[in-house]
Amino acid sequence: MRTSFLLAPITALFVITSFALAQQPSYSAEFLGPGSGVTRMNASGVIIGSDTTTFGGMRGWVAKSGSAPAALPLPAGRLTSWANDVNDLGVIVGSVSSSSFSPEFGGVACAWYPKLGGGYDIVEFGILPGDNRSDALGVNDVGDVVGYSADSMFREPVLFTGPSGLQNLSATGVFDPQKINDQRVLIDVTGKRLDLDTMVVENLGHPAGSFSAVNCYDINELGQVAASAISTTSTNCNRYVARYSDGIGWEVFGACGQNNGASEVNDLGDMLTFVTLTHYARFEGEGTFALDSLITSPAGQWSVLTWTGGTAMNDARELAVGAQNLVTGQVGVVLLTRDAPVGTQICSGDGSVAACPCGNPSVAGEGCKNSSGHGAKLAANGSASVAADNLVLRVTQAAAGKPALFFQGANSVAVPFQDGILCAGGSIKRLQAVTLDATGASQSTASIVTQGGVVPGVTRVYQAWFRDPQGPCGTSSNLSSAVQITWQ
């Protein structure tokens, strides 16, 4: 029997106690301007990167909210540059070169120090004797700059800001320093931490089991390290997202892939990761999310570029990405700012409020399991202000490409219905019919205030109902988790 989206009256409804659940975060997008190759973002939202086309060749650039990417200035005689790191004081480090191609050819490590009146003082650090190029990869708030100096065959680890200038760190056994924290502890690409105060090196090893090595890329103020763990079990699927924490050791997350790994870890333990050609953010305590799925405004337009775009994150969980707008055709650097969640998530398909209809439970925060292998999640963003009228409902992890309906109930219930649990009961109002995208996601564009007829002081429950012909219970539809909102 086919199910109509009229939501026929159900008599056996009973009020339930609401259980607060973690809500999927969402982000609003600000297009900053043309550019690509995002590399880092500091606590103040200063974003840096390196681009090969926007500025007529390889150039390091800097941007922030309200300010488009602008090429970093070059010292006299230099033609190209790139930018690798920025500290919270706005000091940027990277390399400059007289080559017309890029600093890969004869580049010299340098730093851009902000001047009070605007602009930068540029310092070139030079190279070690016998070498022909150098690159600064990391800078901390204390002023340490680390990287390497190299000839045509070998790289040597360097502290560019040593007491007497360039300090060769080869004797410590580290190789290719990647980043350095404010405790003056650097991480090298092979998984060694070096404390510059004590000059003690710690080898972090690699995850237990089939893993043989790690490639490390970032270290936070807690000493946590973001890495790619390399497995010996496969040549085509041998890399995993990994993180090292003191007292815990190595943790491995997710599945394998040829290019999987974590590029960045902030002081909350959040990581930016790359899994099977897709950029993800792993927010500690919240979950792992494809970056595309987090962007709610402008609705359904921005797509994060896979290879050339780059990603960055700070401790405020702001994100900077290279992305393209599928509607306007804009391509460039986009700042993503986290929306404040609205309402309380209730009524998940984990068995806490009612059993899923055919033994298809999911986890907290999701509806009962559907044909995607997950439960659908509903989130609300914007505000609960009637006057502002800017609330947006967003469903994710539903059945790809199928029709869905956002609806509103006067009170919370918990009734098995089709393949899911009906959570919004009482007087039900249809809000908007939508079509789910290829990831099983969609969001509302209609006025929830107008369609729902809400006024300040009332509490309403929101849910999404969607077609699911291949669903586990055979009823051809399912429901998301729910959000309860008290309007202001």
C-alpha cells in the first residue's frame, strides 16, 4: 500500500519526554573572492593560501571576512611565493623565489611580519651552506619558524629563528618539520616530536596492528598530532585518518583509501580530514561530516573543491575552503561560519523513546535506519524569532533523490509509523515538499513562521517524512529525528 504525504490522522498518540541529542552543525557561507589553495587560518580569521592562476603565477595570498584574497608582497627580485602557515599574531611563513614558476625552484624560506600601519616587513631566512633552496613550514606565537633547507637530493630540518640564525636540527633525528606549537614542540612528517627547550625527541611510533608508519602534518597546543596512518594490508587502500594524543596513543578513524588522512587538528581535537576524494571535518564529540553537507546558506549552492581548493580550520570552528558555486558559477575562497543551533533535538531511533518498527534502530540523533544505512537527521538553524522569520530546517542522511515533506506538530509523540517513528503529533501542518539530493539531504526555503502559523510563546515539533521504496520495513517511507522549538 502506497503512503500519502497527507499524514492521515493517527489516534494512538501519546506525549513523550524530550531527550536532548547532539545536533548536526551547519555553516553559512561567505564568498571572499577568486583564489584557491587554502592552507591555514588563525584565531582572528586570517586565511592564507597559495594560488597558481589568480595572480598571474604561483603567489601566496591572505584574506579574511569582508576582504578578498590579496597576493602577499614580494621582495625585490622575487617573482613567486607560497604561504604555508600563519600564527595568531598574523605572521605568515612560506617561501619566495626568483623563478617564474614557483618557489619549488630555488625558493628561500621567508616570513611576512605585519606592520602597524598595514602591509608587511619581509624577512628572508636564507639556506644552509651547500644547499640551493629552503622553505618555512610552521610558525608559532612565540616566534619560532621551522622548515627545511635542501639541495638536489636531501632535506635538512631547520629552525630558522635560532639564537645565531639558521639552526640545523639534523643531529636530533627529526626530518621535515611540519608545524610547531606554542610550547615549542614541533612535529616532523615521520612522527617525531622535538621539544626545542630541552632538545629531547620523542618517537610516536605508529598505530598497532597492520600499520607500518605514519605521515604527520599538524600538532596542537595539547600535543595532539594529525596524521595519515599507513597500512601494510593493501597497496590500493592503505591510508587511514589518524590522531595521536598523550595518554591515549594512536587512534584510527574511518575506512581506508589511497589518500586518506588528517591535515589539521585544532586545540579542541577537531580534525580536517580527506577520505576517498571528499573533505570532511571531524568535530570532537559531534561526529564526522562531509564539508559540503554542512553548508546551509546560500542553500545548496557551494561545493568544496577536491584537489585544488584546500581547507583550514581554527579553534572557533570556523572553516575556510576553496569551493565553487553551482548556481552562480563563482569559484574561489569561501569562509564558513557556524550557525547557532535552534531548538532541542528529540525522538531518535536508538530505542530511547520507542522501538523502530522492524528492528531497524540507528543511533542517538538520527531517525530509524533507512535504505542509506543510516537514520535521517533533522536540524534547525537561523533563529526561533517570529519577527526574524529566518528559521531553516535541514534533513540529511535520508533516501537519495526522493521526495520529502517538512511538517510541524503541536506536541511531541513517539509512535511507530511506516519505517520510522512519528515524533510530531497533535495538530499537524504541512510546511514544504522538497526533493532530496544525491546525498539524501535538503532544506526548507519557505517561511516556517507563515506556513506553521506560529506566534511567540508556542512550542512546536518539526520533522521530515520521505519516500524510501528500498527501506528495511517495506512500507516505502520513513521519518527523520525531530526538533522541538519554543518560538520567541
